[in-house]
Amino acid sequence: MFNDIGALELVTIVVLGILVFGPDKLPKVIQDVTGFIRKVRAFSDSAKHDIRSELGPEFKDFEFEDLNPKTFIRKQLTENEDLKEIRTSFDLRKELSDVSDAVKSSEAGAAPAAPAAAATPAVTGPDLLKKPATPAPDERSRFDADAT
């Protein structure tokens, strides 16, 4: 549970505990916290035991960690015999080389395609999506005229 706490974090927690609770009350607070953690663990263990006993003997190998989706999927992928057979029979490199060979042969056999610019109609007039660098004098708005 606390495996990822380093030495610096532990020292920081102790210093904050001393500052918040004072050196007189700190041992009592630590005893209360550890007692609470023990009660929570005991409650959790008894709940797991009750659930296992209620499920019956067909779920004797049941682990609560298997309910984690990542663990469940990993377990199913490694233990399923049909998936193992598919995985061993499927060669990704061979499949990719077959697809690339097919694409290369279809490109070599096909006539060169017409350029995309020839397929689109020619645009006449100004490009309305681009803003002109400086507007023409007759295109200025009345706000631009007031500013100059």
C-alpha cells in the first residue's frame, strides 16, 4: 500500500505531523492511525473470506485481483488455447509483406493517375479564404478610413 513512498516523503510527513499535532500528541495520533488501518484490513479480509465462502467450492481459485480489467484480459489471453493457436499460426511480417507486394503490383500495373489539380475546376477571382495583405483603397471599410 505504501510501497511508493520514498525517504523524502516520509520525512516530510513526520515533520508535518510534528508541526500539526505537536510532539506530545504525535505518538497517540500514530497509534490511532495504525489501529484504524488494522481494523480496515481485518474488515477487508473478513469480507473477502465471507464472499469466498458464499461463492462455494466451484470458485475456490477465485482471486479478487482478477477483477481488475487489465489482469482479467491478460489472463484470458494467456490461458485461452484457441487464442494461443491463432497467435502461433499468424505471422504478422508475412502478412505485411504480402499486402505490400499486392499494393506494389497494383501500382505498377495501373495507368498513371491524372494529377489532382487537373481534376478540380480552375478558381477564378480572389481566394476568399485568404486575407489580403493590404486592402485595395476602394475595399477599405469606413473604420479603416477613420483610423488613418
